[in-house]
Amino acid sequence: MTGENERAGLFGLGQPNDAFAQYFIGQSYLNPVTTEGLGIFNVTFEPGCRNNWHIHHASKGGGQILLCISGRGWYQEWDGEPRELHPGDAVVIPPEVKHWHGAARDSWFAHLAIEVPGEESSNEWCEAVTDEVYSRLK
Amino acid sequence: MTGENERAGLFGLGQPNDAFAQYFIGQSYLNPVTTEGLGIFNVTFEPGCRNNWHIHHASKGGGQILLCISGRGWYQEWDGEPRELHPGDAVVIPPEVKHWHGAARDSWFAHLAIEVPGEESSNEWCEAVTDEVYSRLK
């Protein structure tokens, strides 16, 4: 696991992300940084790994912020252009916006995921990011 | 500024922290990472730099989370033991707890400061961390 630990960057690899594996293509890892005050998790994706399209619902507030820590990855909103991600980048994901994120095809990728508190918040998991969509990315 | 930029780590040095300089001993720098969703700022301290004792007030929620990015630093709560900080460490600062944070005497230090949303939140700045208290730290 040494290689994977290095690829997770500053905030650690944690454990295989089994609870959410059904919503991912490829292997990801989840490390809780804190669940006090806010939920902050380090998510590490192997090359080619990405989560399904999903939506953070909330009636007020809500959404998620990604802080990129290591490697190279992608973020895309439904009908939006893919955005290439590098360490130090921040992504503010508004509530109610369908999107996905994950690693580049040839790189591990790790980001912190910070839950923005909201009212009546829930996550809706949708379809996988197809190879057709993903293979357009460099 | 090249050296300072490297010392700020992944999330950048930003500008001299003039607005809060009155509450710091030594030079600090502030770089807003995002102010959408949550307030997230990268704070970089030169060696020996620390902020005054201060309290994050809130009637509900509130407080602050520090995520340590580079260098070596310290966090201390009033009447608590000082905690040495390294990259990858997280500090959950509850509301209403008097505390300070800053660099070690011989190291630059950078942390992300994440504001935990709260109701009726405000910051109270108190006395400086005296040389007597600070000089006990390694």
C-alpha cells in the first residue's frame, strides 16, 4: 500500500471506499479527516476511477467543496465543459447541480471533500460516467 | 517572494495579512481559497509569527477547522497543553474556546482555516501570546 499512500498526499489514504463503491467506476479510498464541525474526507482515486453523476440536494445551503491535494483529475457539470484539476485547485459544487469528479486516465488523484452544511440535505446518485464521455478527456 | 510562496504550500501565499496584522505578532499572509459555500483561507506564518489569543463566538454551530499544509506550527487552548502541528494534521476549534495558533520559532507554517457556519458568529481578539509563553515551545 506504500505507493497508494504516497498518492493520497497529505491527508492519508484511509480505507477502500466500499460503502460508495456501487457509485464509482474503479477503486477509490476514503479517509475521514474530521467529522466534527464539518464533514471533511480525503478521497483518493486510482487512474481512470471516477464517481457516477450525482447531485447534492438541499433546501437551503448545502453542496460540497473539493480541495485538490495530489495528482491530476477532472470535474464536470451536466452539459458543462470538463475542468482539469491540479493540486491547489478548489471546486465549489453548488447544491442541485448534477456533476462527477475523478482521476485522469493516467494519474492517481486525491481531493478533500468538504460538506457544506445545508437543510434537508441528501445525495442523489445517478448514472455512471460512460467510457464514451470519459474517453474524450486527456 | 519565491521563498515565501514555496513556504505557503499548495494553496498559495496571497497577500500580507494587513487587515489582521494588529492581532498578530510577526508577519502573516492571507490567501482566500474560496468564499462561496464556506469561507476557506490559506494562512501562512513566518517563523515565530502567531496570532493573539482569540475566541470564535456563535450562539449555534460556529468555530473553525485548521488543516495544516506545510511547515511546523503550534495550537494551544487557554489552560491547555500546546499541540505541535505538522502537514496533514487537522484541528477542530470549537466555538467559545480561547486559543491561538502560529508557526514554530524556526519554521514557516501554513494552514487552511475553514469557517464553520454558525448563528450570531463573531470573533473576539484578546491579548498577545507573550514571549514567556511562546518561548517555552520548541
